[in-house]
Amino acid sequence: MKNRRKFLKELGFGALGVGLLSALPESLYAKNISALKYDISLAQFSLASEFFTGKHNTLEFPARAKNEFGIDIVEYVSMFFADKITNAAFLKELKMRTDDLGVTNNLIMVDDENIADLDKAKRDHAVESHYKFVDAAKVLGCTSIRVNLGSLEQTGTAEEVRDAALEGYSKLLEFGDQNDMDIVVENHVGHSCNGKWLANIMKEVNHKRAGVLPDFGNFCVNRTKPETMDIAGFMNTKCLEKYDMYLGIEELMPYAKGVSAKTHKFDANGNETEIDFKRVFDIIEKSGFNGIVGIEYEGGLMHLQGMEGYLSNEEGIRATKKLIEKSA
């Protein structure tokens, strides 16, 4: 990031007038000539409604990220190409396309078997089921995979799940270490949505490949049970108890190896209606973080269902990008 800023400075972009800048195509200055503090990536889930309905596919995603949104770092979601995760030809083609585009593959968000399952046999199987995602991420040139410590069906107390998570996560970290791959955890489901609980996991594993991917929108520690154990069922649940988002982000940032800037809904001024982005980015800056901030717009799923006030995928991605640029 610093080298790119130096390059832009040497080209003299800092002296360009506003009129000339506005005449340039977005792809030339989308990386923020205004010296944005963080690189921005696009999470595949931001286009989830199109992947779920078959209107978009993973091979086309990197080109769309760059050409339509001016973003040249991407984050994949395992469920959108799980059937091809061991397909060497597919991975080779995807890597070739990103190389040709000058797009960086950053991580794969993995939603698979539960590596914090209380049953040891199931937990061990879950850990090994994640190996193929590490292998795929390595082929694509990613720096990490994102995993969950828990599931929609998780049982057990916070202490019981902690013990299981420590064992399963530590075993997967060993495999990550052997393959030069970071294994990061998102505050996503269950106990992991408690910032203190997840931060303590990081303290206890104390591994160079360990880290977190703080998600602005995932601090619900108690929600209604989904009617179906899938994404549709989860999206229709309601949160009954929330952990303090700002406290949680502050607790997790010392272990962050990335940030997931999740958004749902915007007001007329372009601000997220449930998240104070300026406050969040003040916390991020104070932590000393200098990594990648990922756009994860989730409102498109509500837009698809005809819910009022939610933007389309394209509008939401652009609105999130502008909000990050304004807040960081």
C-alpha cells in the first residue's frame, strides 16, 4: 500500500486538478489517490443474491470487482464454489484470470463443518474438512482462510465451546502453518459474537497464524432459532441480544488480520443506519491496524425480497465504499 502511494505521488497525481481527476476512468484512481489509510477489498457475499439465483459466477467475480467497482482485491465465499474447491482446472483458470486483471486474491471465507463441535470425532473430521480450503487458497495466492468457531446448531456453554474451539482451532492452525496460510476467525455465530470470548481464544492459542476478521454487523449473541439450517433460515432470524459492537471491535482489533465492513441500510446522507462508521474507524486507527478493509454489503438480500429502503447490490457496494473512504 505504501509503495503504491509513493508511486502515485511520483507520478504527480497529487497536483492534478479536480477536473482532470474526474475525467479519468474509475479504475485508474479507485485505490484512492487521496491517500486512504487502508486498502479496500470486495467480499463475494456482497453479490450474494446473484450467486444464490445463478445470475453470477465465481470466475466472473474478479473482473466485475475491478471493472464495475474499481476494486482489485477480492474475498471469496466457499459456498459459492464449494463443488469446485478441489477442481485443479477451475482454480488454475480463476488464478489466471485474476493475474491477467491485476487482481489480488486475499482470502476464502469458509462456512463448513464445525471445528468447535463438542463431539471430538466430529470436531476432528471438521478440522480435516478444512484442509482442502487451505490448499485452494494456496493455489489462488490468498494469505488466509476465514473460519467459524461454532455453527447454527452449536450446543454447550461458553466454557465447553471454548475448550472445543481451542483444540479444533489449534489443530487447523498447525496445518495452516505448514502451508504458510493464516487461519482467521470471524465473529459470526454463537459465542464468537462475544468480543471478549473471541479475544480470549486468540490469547490462549497464541499462534502467529491465528487472527480475527472483525465484522461490524455480527455481534448478536442470542438470536431466534432458524426454521431451516441454511442461509435463508439464518437471514430470517431475529436478534434477541446484542453484544456492544464498539466494545467488541475494540477487543478484537489487536488480533485483526483484516476487517469486514458489513453494511445493510443507508440513510439519505449515505450513512449506515445502525453503525457509526466514524466511531468504528477511530477504534481501528487507534489499534494501529494497517491491513485490508473488506466491503461486505448484505442489504442486497433484503432488496431482492422487496423490503423497502434497501439498496441493490451495485448501489450498496458503491455506498459502502464511499462510506469507508469518508470515515477512514
